Amino acid sequence: MDLENLVIREINFFNEEKNDDEEILRAPKRYIRDNQNPFEFFNEQEFKKRFRFSKDSVIFGILPLVEEGLAKINNRGLPISPILQLLICLRFYATASFQLVMGDVIKISQSSISRIIFRVSCLLASNINIYIKMPTSDEARSENKRLFKELGRGPGGIGLPSIDGAIDCTHIRLTYTNFQNINEIYRNRKGYFSLNVQVIVGPRTEILNIVPEWPGSEHDSRIFQNSRIYIQYRQRQLDGILVGDGGYPSLPFLLTPINNPVNDEEIKFV
């Protein structure tokens, strides 16, 4: 056997031994995303405290809205199940903290959590026109008015008739802004950047109407008077009445508190 063949034979033998050693020393594959199931780990009270919804509401109410958009066609990359993606997003809504999400729900990177929250939020927002709307049927409107009258019925009082909903605005803090020269219009009266979001709620605290695009410096009354719902009431497309706080003007279709009540009826109204 010549020298060249001998060298090749020794190299091949060395490589075979090296491959055998690698196969023996190779660590088993670990599925690092295996974790406790929140539905089994938490009881009903603990679950609702962390996610703000009951287990049945999440499984049968919210999950069907987003499940198809979150599911993957294969198991490549060990994908996170749609239900856990939804819980991560609900946990973030409830706490606004990435660290609590990772610690309480599932241990994954913060960048993955950010992508999940964005994806789930977009899927939920795509249903806004289906679920957030004023009652359209006569039966639903009558039921809302009846429930509001019961809510406003105090000791010896008669309640407020014909109420469609309660209106108010709330400031949603902006943690990062990229508005450059125009960002000061998003600074509210308390000094931080925000969106001033107008919401109308029904007697069951359900959202009936939402206007989420105004900057924090805008006043509640201006947002209302430039909204579509204002036009609908002004043109009598809606025949009920809203109730609001002192930040709104008193209108035929908007009841606000009396500034200086002088008799028993006015005091009860306030």
C-alpha cells in the first residue's frame, strides 16, 4: 500500500471515530416552551384576576375570533399555540408589563411577545365594526333604556328614562411617540403624551361606540361634537339620550350634571 492511500485510510478512520463520539455526546433535544397550562394551573378566580376574563369567555368567546389567524400549518420552529398567544395578549392588556407576561404565562423572548401582542391586537381590532355598535333593533334599544332606568333608580326616585348610554373620555398613555415636530398636540393637561379616547358604554358596561384617534390635548366636548355619533343624534337617527359629566355641554340628547342644584329634584338628579 503506498503512502497516499495509507494517509487517506487513517483520515477516514479518524473521522468515523469523531462522528461516533459526537453521536454519543449529543444532548437530547429540549422543548423549552413546555410550561404549565394556565387553564389547569389557575382556578377560576385566579385566572380572572390575571386575564380579566373567565375561562369560558376566553375559550368560547374570544378565541374563535383569532384562532384561525394565529394557527400555523405545521409544527416547524415549535410554534406557540393560538390559545397561549391570546393569553399573552390578554395578560399584557391587564398589566401592561412584558416581564409579568413572561413570568406568569410562558417563558419566551420579549421580542416574540411584542410580535404576538401586535398580531393578536390586529385580529381583535378587525372585528370592531361587528361587536362595537349602538343597538339597532327596537327590542335591544328598549332593553338598554329599561336597564339604565333601573340603574338610575335611587331611594324614592324614578330613574332616568330613554337613556341609550353613558359617555366619557379616557387618556391612553403613549409610551413611545414618533410624531417629531407635531408631538406636542399629544401632550395632555397632566403633562404626558396620550390619546384621548371617547367611549360610550351600555348598562352592562359593554362598549357601544368608540372614537380612538384624537390626541391628548383635545377636550372631551370637541371630540364629541366632531364625532359621527353626535351627527346621528343631531339628525335624530338615534332617538335616545346620553349621560355625561361636566366636561360636556348640555344638549337635548345629552344630559350633564346641574352645577348648582337648589331643590330636592335637582340634588337627586346630580
